[in-house]
Amino acid sequence: MLPMEEYFGKLELVHSFYGAMPTGVSVSETGRIFICFPKWGDDVRFTVAEIV
């Protein structure tokens, strides 16, 4: 059997980024959202953060 796409739930915008762009976003099993920003020349205040 070939793999196939499975759709479930709906997309929801929880945050918009302006300025430095994150290279990774992760959501934990409990719904906590974490992001990471590289220091590749952008002026970033932190490299890992949680969106609350």
C-alpha cells in the first residue's frame, strides 16, 4: 500500500514574525510552542524562546 496524505484539524495562526526569522518551531505534547533563532548576523535577543 502506498503512503497517502491524511488531513485532520484546522490551521490556526498563533504568531506572526517580523524582523529576524526563526529556523525552527516545535509544539510539545502539552501545547507549549518553542522557537529558535540563529545568530547569523540578525540582531536577536535570544536563541530559544517559548510563545505564551
